[in-house]
Amino acid sequence: MQVRNGLVGLLLALALPLAAHAASSYQVYVSNERSGDVTVIDGGDFHVVATIPVGKRPRGIHASPDGKTIYVALSGLPIQPPPKLDAHGNPILKHGGDDDDDDEAKADKSADGIGVVDVASGKLKGKLSVGSDPEEFDLSKDGSRLYVSNEDVKSASVLNIATGHVEHIIPVGVEPEGVSTSPDGKSFYVTCEAGGEIFVIDTTRYVSTAQFKVALRPRSVAFVPGSSTGFIPSESVGQLNVIDTANPRVLKVIDLPPGSRPMRVKVSSDGRRLYVSNGRAGTISVFDTRTFELLNTIKVGERPWGIEFSPDGRLLFSANGPSNDVSVVDLQTNKEVARVKAGGSPWGITVIAH
């Protein structure tokens, strides 16, 4: 009888976390760059519950603070394959040549904008005009404005969501991509791929108040809440830049594991861990945000780009472009526990709790 009771207790102990997870109420939204849609995944059992057509080349994707709206960046510029790398791992880029002219000629500028998806109906209800070729963006802390990178025109746009009008256009560097609002909401950062320039934009005056450089192809920015520490990856050289946000500058440069091409950085809600999606390496690196020690390397799908946490912080989702799927990672064991088929070339991820 004792053995039987012990076995029952063990089974119940194993089942409780699964039951708690199955009862979780949230959905994962994934932008699919090639198929022009958003995949919606149930957070309880990881099955796909909807596919929402949104337009051409959806990339950056974020939810409104109230969880009622999903915003997704759309672009009519043709998709280009990842650039070839030289012997040092740097991308071999062609600028100003015939290829650039062909891309401009084929571009459908009418497709550019921020798609607006109504969460309740699961449908695209409109598109906001925010300038040319929006790739990534972030929201103001009150959710009233979008801060947008316009990749092909070297600028950042500020859009008032209520009026639908662009209020400010701020010149930045070549190929702006990553956009992140600071924890206090007083500034947003724009990363520029081609020159490695980082611009800090004041959200009261909408001017650049600071500028510094990192190695080429910085893709994103993440901040540690309640501190002056931030992180920016440099894809071309496989490095992670630790930055000071009080006096914007690079404090330390960390070499990532060999083969890493870092894309997205995310800090856990408790501020203790940093997660880095390593692109072509097919891994996620885990760092201590205080000691900057590499704690773990997690194998996921092919070329992970966007990453996001579950509302309870126990899981991480990664958008894997070439493998057309989403990895589900258990952050207690630091292992992939599921793989969910998405659309064509998953790019970004956002999560909404219900």
C-alpha cells in the first residue's frame, strides 16, 4: 500500500505542473515574413488556433498595453536572402549597385505600414501609414504612440495612434532596425545595421540626445529594469554589447559562442537573466545580467530571430525562420520541450494574456 500511495503521489506531482500549464490563458502571436500572415498559438497546449492574413512581409510585432490590439510592421520591399559572410564572419553587402535599383523598382510602397489586428475578432481591421519600409517598432509606455524604424530612408517615425498621423520624423543612421523604449519611457533607442550606430531619442522633444557605435549589424536593445544596464547584440561579429543607459556608451563587449549571429535580446521580468537568439547558430544564450556570465546555451530551431516569454516567465518562445516553426523552451530546465509549425519564415513574437 505504501508503494502504491508513493506512486500515486509521484504521478500527481508530475501532473500538477502540466495541469497548471494547460490551464494558462494566453496566446502567442507570430509574424511570418514570407507567408504574409500571423500565426496564433494557444499557450495551454501549443496548438495553432488561427492564421490571420495581414499583408506583405510582416516582421516587427507588438501588442497594445491593454491586450486588445496587435500591431505588425508590413513592407512591400522584396525579401532578400541573408548576405554571404566573408572569412571574418562579416556580411558581404552590395550597396548602390544594380541589385539595389532592382529592389526599388520591384518595391510595392502601397504595402508599407503597420497592420492593426483586432484580438477579439482575430482579423486585420486596418493599416497605419508610418513612412517607408517599417521593419521594427515599439510602443510608448502609455500605448498612445508607435516609434518606428524606416529602414530604407534612414529615419525613425513617431505615430500618434489615435489620430493616425506621423507627428515626428527623426534622421538616424543607415538601415535602422531595432527600436526599444526605455523602462522609464523617457527615450527610445534605434539601432542602425550598416554603420553600427545607436541613437537615443528623447520622447518629449523627439530629438536625438545621444549617439554611440557598436560593431556592425546591431539588431535590438534590451534593458534591465531598475538599473542603468542595457544590452545590444552585434550580429556580424557574434558579440554582445553591455551598455550604460545613464551615460549612453558601451561598457563591455562579450564574445558569444562560436558561430553565433545574435539577433534579439530579452531580459527576464525579474531582471536576472538575459536571453540572446543566436540566428544561424540555432541556439539561445543565457546570461547573468549582473556578472555577465554565460550560464547556458539552448538548442532550438533553425536561425531563431524573435523571442518572447510566457506571462508567468516559465517558458520562452523563439521564431525560427528557415524551419518555419516556433520553439517552446522550458526556462527551468533550459531545454526545448515542443516545436510548433507556423507560417512561412517566422520573424517576430508577442504574447497576450487573457
